[in-house]
Amino acid sequence: MRALAVHHVSLNVADVDEAVRFYVDVLGLSVRDDRPDLGIGGAWLDAGGQQVHLIESEPPPARGQHFALLVDDLDAVISDLRSRGVTVSDASPVGTGRQAFLNDPAGNLVELHQAA
């Protein structure tokens, strides 16, 4: 097997509407209109060429699991998010890039990653 790319990441969120507002209005993702009826609440979002699927369910306990959004100017993103009242860690080096972390409204950890 050879994976071609990550197609989507699925996150449990207690409040889908609140999570959609956060991911769209704060982090700049966009809502897709092709989510199938799964019998539970949720939303499909676009993040560049990949997707984030929000599933209405209790989020699991935080144990370091997270996904990363690639950004082109980490300092500007951190500044913008903080001006909106979002708590974001300071940037720190990781490998040849830099990263910062924040939590979505459901408590899911999100990394912001700037490549070298």
C-alpha cells in the first residue's frame, strides 16, 4: 500500500454549530455541501485540498491527539487569532519549521504549522 494523501480528519464536537462557526469564521475553512445523512449531526469542511469532518459526539479525553493546519505566516496568524480572543500558544521551533497550538470550542487540539 502507498497512501497518496490525507483525505480527511474527523473530530468529535459537542456543539456542531459552535464548531462550524469557529472553523469557518476564525480558522478560515469553508463548509462543504456534500455531507451524507449519517443519522447524526455534523458538518464537512474544506481545508485547502483536505477535509475536516465534524461529528456531533462527545470529544475524547485529550491525550496529545491533534491535527495541523499549514499556514504561511505563523506570527501573523497568532496575532490575528489573539486579537479575536482565541488563546494560542507562542510559536516554537519544530524540525525546520515552527508551530503553535490552540483548542477548538470542543477542546480538540489544533496545531498551526509553518514550514521552513
